[in-house]
Amino acid sequence: MRRTATALLSSVVVAGGVVALAPQASATGGITPRDLTITVTGLGPEQRTCRIDADLYVPAGATKKRPAPALLTTNGFGGTKADQADFAQGFGEHGYVTLAYTGLGFVDGDQCPITLDDVEHDGAAASQLLRFLGGDPSIRAVDDATGKPVLIDQVAREDARTKVPHDPAVGMIGGSYGGQIQFATAGFERAAGTDRLDAIVPQITWNDLAYSLAPENSSLPGGTARSGSVSASGTGVFKYQWAALFTALGAADGVQDLQALADPARFTEFFLQASKAQNCANFEPQVCTALAEVATVGHPSQVSIDYLRSNSVASYMADVRVPTLLGQGQADTLFNLQESVATYTALRRQGTPVSLVWQSWGHSSSAPQPGELDERHPARSLQGRAALAWFDHYVRDRGPKPPQGFAYYRDWVFRATGDIAEAYAVARSYPVGDEQTFHLSSTGPGGGALVGSPAQVARGTSSWTSVAPIGPNYTETSALDQSGPVTDPPGTAVRFSTAPLPHAMDVVGSPRLTVQLGSPTVPATQLTGPAGQLVAYAKVYDVAPDGRAVELPNRLISPVRITDVTRPVTIELPGIVHRFDTGHRLAVVLAGGDLAYRGSTAPQPVTLTTGAGARQSLTVPVVR
């Protein structure tokens, strides 16, 4: 297992000849970047002109006579170019010229708004930066220290082979907001017919921003992200806590009190005011419109859903043909593993070279495990070596073609061995394992058992009621807080549990819950639209032998807004990689509320009945 993990996540060539041939950093221990201001023009239908703050890192030995390959990288949401300094220095030591820049709308002295990594603004701007790296004299760049214009001639060019002018040998790397921009750039270049971008390594980013911010897990295409899409047909449940955090980070006036925005009244007031402001708190106006809608009516309109989706790779997947090393975080309540499954599946289906890695870290817990990722010294870490191998082959044209497949981190193995390579398992593709089905058997109002055979199912009814639009159940949280125990007050949730497991069960992927629910008020109110539809939250717990210690793997849950409560519904639960130890119980929970989301305004009593004729089951992907 260790050997196969290393084969997928790195390359023996990286540890050998390629590194020895690459120019090394200066004796001072790093590359001194040049601070540039680059002007990009003609962005979007407004034909905007924006000034980009960038740092150019040129490694020793990269010259006009000995040009080097290049990388382009930008920050995550709310960050700046400085956040990418470790990447730039680290890959510079392996011979890559790197241009790190602050994304449109962030702190850079420019008045252009945040446009959510769309193709027509952000993708177009990055395309011009690719041309700058390819020596295009029409892209105006100025050295901030000297005031003199800058023209690149140290980057290797592919013009002769591709017949595309100003075509550098170039890849992109970055995470979150700095991950989606790679797709936007690839999409813009493909639509333009230039395809200057050679390889990308997007980390912890989204497939469909409408799903990310307002997930709906009961109407996914084909019922699962394995369809290649998380673009649900229904209206999602607003991810209130994360939205408050990211909008505060992006606001032009530098909102300081994140806790104030976490107050529902303050949230509503802020975005009602911002939606009327000309600069919309530094966002495109459609962003504040969507947030104001949620603040007032409790859910996004179809217009806002369409806008968020248009700023997502889901809307232009066919234009992404660039070899993609996709990494997603298991600890990520913002962009979950299902989003990576959708992107990976769609890319693989259309023939785009792609590998998928489920790493330990994400937006909810951002520290990699020792040896997992070292941005400053990539060759010293598993993910760093993987990125080097990817770029060396697809950008530099050196080294063997990296294996394509699926790798995932197992925390229980790392705890036992301390070996990061051993902790990763590898498969030829996703999904993995076999599916095991349990049946829900109600034994009381609060839930019951998960049993292995329909013959074991008892007839009974369990029930719960939502009591507030936000909360009181406490499970999924943003990055602000991961410390509190999961909580489901009596009467707000039902739980169905297996017997103590006779042996450990390793779950890799997304369980699916199929249920027929009842609600006396919803069949009438759902006819009025999303505001009257049933909102619920599904989740999987690991219950310790004492019955009191409860773990929600990486605090992930699946919200649903059910279009028609009179029909059975299948809910895809979050993707997880988790070992349910011997003697523990696997439990599935349905709840009426959650503190991280904006749910139903009116209380909704719900029942779940088991027995003959009822279709109530949980299917779990198990690796043996």
C-alpha cells in the first residue's frame, strides 16, 4: 500500500534527476521577488480595466538563453499575493518562474469588485497574465520599485509548437478561491481557442457555488455526485454561518466584528443596506442581492442560484481539458468531498487527464499532517512531490506521465503509524469498496435501530419538530469554531443506530439515505414554493460503546429542502473517510434545524414510519 501511494502521489523522478538539473535558489535562502503592477483590460461586458498587484519570482539561472517553465498562482478568499510566497519560493527552487498575484477585488488599491472567480472577469484577467508570462508586450506591467516597464523573456515558450502567440510553458496552483480561478482560466483559454494553460493543481475548491452556499442533497442529478454534478434541481438550504464569514472577509470597509454578522438581525440589516449600495460591500451587486434575499425570505431565488452556478466550473466543464490534479479536504464544511467527486467524474468522463486526492486538511481544519504538504519545500512532502511530478511532466515535458487515480487519507492509519505515505490508500478510480444496506426500524418517538434485513424491521413511528429558522441543533460549523460537542435537543431529531459493530467498518464515500417522511402541514405549504417545503438535515454519527461520546466525522451534514414530501426521497450524505471501530455504533440522524444554516421559518412537525411497505434504508460504501 505504501508503495502504491507513493507512486500516485509523487514520482521517483522528482527525487532524482529532475531536481538535480533544476536551478537552485540563491545562497541567501530565497528568491527576491519583483513587485509589479499589471494592467488588464477589457474584462467582462463592462470592459473593465483593473490593476493587478503581483510578485514575480525568477529563480537563479532562468534567463533569455536558458528560459524556465512558469507557474501562476493567486490567493484564497480574503487573502493577497503574499499568501502564495511559499509556493513561489518552493517551486522556484525547482526551476519555475512564478507570478503570484492578488485576485480581483481584494486588498490591492484597485476599485474592481470581487467577481467570484467568473470566466469573463477573473478568467480573462488571468489569461492576460499568461500572455504576460509569454512575453506579450501589449500587457502593461510596471516595476513598482523603479517605475520602469517589465517584459518577460525568461519563460520557456511553446509558440512554435502550438502556433499560439505568447504561449508560455505554464501551470497554475492554488487553493479555494485560488483553485476555482484555475478552472476559470482554463475555460476562458479554451473558449478563445488558445489553450495556453498546460496543467492545473486546484485544491479545496467548488464545483457549483450554488450548491456550496445553499446545498440541496435530495435532488442531485441521478441522486448522487457520482453523476458528475451537484447542481440540484431543488432550492437549497442557505449556509448561513459560512456566508457571514466570507462576506465579512470580502467587505470593502473591512468588517471587523465577525460575531456581529453572525447575529441574524445584524446579518439582515447589513446585506439589505449593502444591496442598495453602489459597491455592494466590494462585491458584484448580484452577490448582495442573493444574500439580501436569503436574509428576508430565507432562501435564494432561481436568479441568484443561476448566478452562483455561472461562477462555477459546473457551468463550463466541457471547456476544461487541462490535465488536473484535484485535491479536496476531508475536513471541509465549505466545499465538501461531493463537489470534488462531481468535478472528477465529469472531467474523467470527457477524457480530461485527472487524478483525485482526498487530503486530511480543508477549510475547517487547515493544517496538513506532518509530511503531507510543505508549500515552502514541496519535495519534502507527499502532496508537494505530486504537484512537482504533475508540472514536470505536463509543463516541463520531463519525467514519466503521473498515474491517474484516486487517493485518500486515513486518519486511523496515521495515528497508528505516523507514516503519511502509509496513511494514504490508492485506487484506480472513485468510487471504491462495496455498498452495504441497513434498514431503519423505529422503536420509539426518538428513532430506533439500523438492521441488516427487512425481516428485522419493526413497525413504528418516530417524530421530530423544527423549532427555529437557525438551530438549535449544533453540528456543522464554519472555520470559526470546531470545539463544541454535537447537540440534538430532545424532540428536534431522530436517530437510528446499528448494534455494536463486531469488527471495524471503514467507510469511504457518501452514504445514501432513502426515506418516506410525513408532515401534516407541508403537503399544503409546499405548493407555495421553497418557503413552504420541508427542510431537514441528515448526518451520520459514530457512537462510542458508552453511548454518550458521539463523533460527527469532520462535522459534515447534508441539508435538504424536499420538493414533494408525499414521495420517497433519497438523500446523499457527505463524503467521509472514517473507521467505525469495533464495539462502536454507526447511526444516521435526521434533524429539523442546525446552527450553521437558515432553515424553515415556520415549525414543521415530521414523522418517519417503519414497517411493511415503508421504504426506509441507509446504504453505506464500505472498504474491506
